[in-house]
Amino acid sequence: LSSLKKFDEIKKANQAAAKKLVEEQLSSSSEDDDEDAEAKQGKILDKTFTIYTSQTDGDARELERTRQYMNEAFQSGAMTCLICIASVKRNQAVWSCCGCFCIFHLVCIQKWAKDSLFLVSSPLTDDDFGKKDYPWPCPKCRFEYKRSETPSKYYCYCGKVENPTVDPWLVPHSCGQICEREFKPSCGHKCLLLCHPGPCPPCPKMVTTTCHCKKAKAVPRRCSAKEWSCRLPCGRTLLCGQHTCENPCHAGDCQPCPRVSKQRCICGRQTAERLCASPQWQCDQVCGKCLPCGNHTCEQVCHAGPCGDCPRSGKRSCQFTLPCTEDVPTCGDSCDKVLECGIHKCSQRCHRGPCEICRQEVEKQCRCGKHTKRMPCHKPYLCETKCTKIRDCQKHQCRRKCCSGNCPPCDQVCGRTLGCRNHKCPSGCHRGSCNPCPETVDVKCNCGKTVIKVPCGRERTIKPPKCKQLCSRPPTCHHSTQEKHYCHFGRCPPCRQPCQKTLTCGHLCPVPCHDEALVKQTGVHQSAGPWEQPSEPAFIQTALPCPPCEVPIPVECLGQHEVSPLPCHSANPYSCKRFCGRLLDCQNHTCMKECHHVTKSNSSADGKKAGPECSQCEEECTKPRPAGCPHRCVLPCHPGDCPSCLQMLKIKCHCKLSVLYIECLKLTCADLKEKELLISCRNQCPKELPCGHRCKEICHSGSCPLNCSQKVKLRCLCKRLKKEVQCSKIQEGQVSLECDALCKEMKRKAYEIKEAEAKAALEEEKRRQQAELEAFENRLKGRRKNKRRKDEVEVEQSSWQKYKNLIMLPVFGVAVVMV
């Protein structure tokens, strides 16, 4: 058991060492530097591109960029992680950027993403950082990923298989399955290459598409180049509404109109020639329209909309209330109004309008109290000294000239985006969080009859109110009325009424209305490169043609085997895919062609007879031959009986020693006795009987006879008497030879002689043993008398001394118990 256990341990250790050696050899891309590396790489590339090239008739010009990425994956040291600047091996977990397709170690990119997020979050508080999912960039192309997109597992390039196994006959880090990633920009098709690094090639599918202006006839083109121009004038109406686009057929919106036309100003009084691209302009004339008061005219320059109220209407002072058509008179007294300085009074006579500024000179001290100066009263005295105190926002210095020490609140606007994400904080710079947005927003239904008010910012998440009014839009399909439904946003639900258009076959279209079906629009925008983000697929509303008629019509197959109901649009004679089954001219086989049309002849009334369109029998004759004939019929497949076989048959005789040539016809037509004679070679049978003698019969079939007639000698048990008899009688036990009296007397004498010899030998052995005993005793008597005896005579104990303890102990115990 210990040896078996030790053997198993050594076996497991050797297997582990071999597995480790294989992994180390596969882990390095330098393994491909042997003699067959280029041939092996070429086979893998051809296998990866097989499905794509079969779609493009072998055209692989669009695969150069992908081929470059795959060659770098095979070359030693070509793929390098830009984070740790180490080579990327086959058995290492990797991650590929979807923007630049650069490959990094999975551990390196995880550390990079963690460090990037830490740098972004370091100047922020924990509360602010948790409110936004800050991105982290790719180390090479700076393509931004969300924090939730940080890779945590190792996937192949197409993302189907987690932890792909290392296969030397696949591209490194590939799963070997079809990529099936959507093309960029999305066209509805998927990549046909096997799982590969780098960008997917352009879509090779063939689609039928028209030009940009939709004037040319649709032609089949590659899906990657389906946008094309017919070079005819565009003809679309420009924004000016007067001219059409004269540029060749192009994609996107038309350019602004380059022509000059007569355009009216905003008020409509003057007309001038201007570019159609900028039709709105303002003249220099005063409006002059009569105001609502009926006494004055509008003094604004050319404008749009109403002129507004009269600026002279309302209350005016001095103790008079007059209409706007009369001016207020002056009283001639001194004004004596307190001027703006609040110290001096106006010295002018009563006058219209505001008083003049105070021009008296006074001694003024600056606001901060550091300087004094004599100057007019209306002018404030501010020195040039700037305050260096921090304002209450704790962010900015006061920096106000001649500050009194009581620094005003920070005059800078906060400007931080409020929680509604629609407005910015209008308050001055302050500490702490901003106040919630005080605005409210009306959320209306589509028709505007149902309105709810929600706080600003909630309009993005709150659902519009449910309106109980029926949708009043007219039907846009060919039906006169549409199904009743409530007010809603967006397009009306598709019409589900039966189409009921008359098809070309005369039946009515039973499918739901399809005048306004939404079809995915492909090829709207062509990306500049793989770094550009794919746009959302656009859907256009278009009328689809009626589907083919599906009304079942009974149709008989071409070979008249069955009658099946087929859709009306494909109700033509068809093949039922069975064998034709009509009897050929050979009268032995049937037509094996697939169900086909057969021309009926007027003379033939049998519907199961082969026609000229049926196949011709080219097989050999397979009719059964006579028993024992191994040859086939020399004629091709034919009606009637086959001719007689005239070939010679090579066959061995019964004893298998001679080869005979016999006519096949004679052998097959002969009875059992004749066949026995034909196959015999006429020689003595070479087989050996059970007794050991050779068979005396002529070459024959079956087993040899057991009555052997050979003469053999028979002896008695003592081998003295002998006699010649037949072998068969000895085998049957009919003859035996017994010993006579002389044989018995000789046997007795031999026994007596043997007994006498044994007795003499026994006596001789006894004499020899007695002589050896006497010699041994003589040697013992001749030893020295003073020799100390080593063996001591032991005194033999009596039976009472040997067993007295065993007897007395039980007796003593019984006596104690009784006492």
C-alpha cells in the first residue's frame, strides 16, 4: 500500500510539472518564432476571415486595419500594456478599449480607473462626490467610461465568453466564435468575422438603397457604402420659401440660400434687396402709430408687436391733476426742495422736472476715515485704498476702494447650478448649499386642456397628466375613421383595422393597416472613425406594400402525387420533393428523379408509365441467379429472364488439395450425387482418422468412416505375448490379450527377489547406526576427570509439591466463607 501511494504521488507531481511546462510555453508570444509560425498564422487569419470573404466574393481590401491588429496579436512583444509597459501574454487577463482598441492588463486598467476616480474625488466632499457618476478616461485615447463600467472580469474580444481558454490555433484572447458585434454606425447587421481584436470591418451586406434626394432608382450597394449621390440638382425648397436648392444631390440639410430678394422690414414700411438667408431687418424710421390715449404717437424705431401705453399717462405733481394733453404751470416761488445730498435745499424757482445736483463745496472725509478733502457736496469722496478683509462668503477679499470696515456681502453671483438643473443660483456668493429653485413649471397634456404645476426640475421625471379627452387628430391612413383613443403625446397608435385593399388576384388584404409603418432608417450618418459614438437609430414612417395573398388554393404537384393547399401568391405547380416512382422501360426499376413534369402520350393510358422526361435506367441486371451461380448477368438491366451462365467455375475439391475448373451451368444444374462426383479429385483422402491412420476412401465430402481396417499388434500387460488384429476392433474394445500362467509365475519370482533385497538393506542400516552409537560413547569416556560439570542434575519434584498451592487456596477460601 505504501509503494502504491508513493507511486501515485510521483505520478501527480510529474503530471503537474508537464502541465506547467505546457502553460509556460503557450504563455509567451515568442513561441510563434519557429519555422511553421508564418504558415500557422496564415491559416488562423484565413479561418477568421472566411465568413466575411464569402460575403464579398473574396474581396478583403476592407480588412487591412483588422489584419494589422491581428498581426500585432501574433508578433512577439507587439502588444504592450501602456500602463505597466510590459508585454501582454496569451494566458494573461486583458481588457480592450472600445474607442482605440488598445489592449491593457485587466489588473492594470482596474488600478488606473481606481486612481483616476480618486484624483477626481479628492477635492470634493463625500456628499458631492456621491451625487455624480464621475468618469475615468482610457490611458491612450481618453475615451471616458462611467464608474459602473470599470471592468471586473476577463472576457474575449466579442464579450461572449468569460475567461477564454488558451488555444494555439486561435487568435490570442479570442473565443473562436463569430463576433456578432453591431457595426459602427449601426446598420442592423452584425460582424461576420470570428472573435477578433481591433475594429470591425465595414458591413459587407448588399442592400437596395436610393440616393440622398430619393429621385434615382434604388440600386443594390454594399451596406457600408449605401449613401450615394446621383449628381442631379437637389430641388428641395430652401428656408426662404422662394427658391430651391441647386446643389448636386447631397446628404444632410441644404446650405443657406445664396440669392438676393426683396424683403420687407419688421414694420413693413420699406422694402430692400437682401440675402434670402437673413430676411428680417430693421429700418430707421420712427413707428408713428397712434397710442391708446389717442393724443400721442409711438416714438420707437421700427419694431414688431404692439406699441404699448402712453408714457405721459398717470399721476404728476405739483398739486395739480391734469390730463396728459395739458402741461403743469409753475408758481414763481423758490423751489426749496431738499436736494439729493439731504443737507442743502434747491435755490431755483419753481420748475418742472427734477432739481439740479448740489454744487456747494464742503469738507468731506473719505468713507474709511483715512483722508479728508474739500469738494462739491454732490460728489462722494472715496480714496484709492482697497480693503483686504475677507467677505462673509469666506472666499473673496473685499477689494472695495475706501471701505468703511463694514464690508458688504460678496457682490459676485454664486452661479452654481441648482438642483433643478435648469437655473443657476442668482444669489450673491455665499457659504453652504444653495436654496432650492423657487420656480414652478406647468406640465400639460398634448391638447393642453389638462395642466398640473410642479417644482422646477421635476418636469423631467414626472409623467404628463392623463387627459380624458379623446384624440381629435384626423386619420392619416386610407381609412375614413380611426379607432377611438385618449389624448396622448407623439404619434397616434398604429391603425389596427383590416387593410381591405383589393389585391391583384382579386382577394382583399386581411392584415392590419400598414399605411404608416415605422421602419428603421439606416445609413443616415457615416461615422468619421471608430472613436465616434454611434447615434440612436432613426425610424421613419412609411407606407408598406400589401403582403402577398395567403388565401389557400388547392394545387396538384408536377408528378401528380398529391394536391396541397398553397398561398394564392405562390399557387403554381410545384415539386413535392418525392421520387417520381414511374416504372421505367426495363420493367425492373422506377424513376428516381425528384417530382417533375411528365408529358402524357395519347397512346398510353397508364398514368404510372415513365415519360420522355424520366431518367433512363443505367444500372446492371440485378435479377437473382440460379442457386450456386456466383456470376452476374452480362446484360444491362432488361425485361424477361436472364440467359444461361457459360462461364467456368474455379473450385477446390472435397479434400481442398486440388483446384478444379467446372462449367457453372453443369454445377448449378446437377443433383447431389452428380455434384459429389464433379467436385471429387479421384485421389485417396488425405485426412487422418481418430486412431491415427490415413483414410482409405477416395476424395469425398463430409467426415471419414470410423471402421479402420489397418492391422496393428496387440500385447499383454507384461509385454510378453503379442497378436495382430484390425484397428477398428481394438477401438471398439472387442479384442483383448490376457497374461497366461507362465507370465504370473515370472511376476511372483520377481516380487520375492525385490523383497529380499529390501530386507538386507534394512539390516545393513541398523548395523551402521549401532557402530555410530558406540563410537560416540567412546569419545565421551576419554574426557578429563577434573573438568567441571556444567550441567547440574535437577531434583524432580513430587506431584503434591507441584499442585499443593492450586489445591489449598480454594479450600482455604471456602473455609473462610463458612466461618
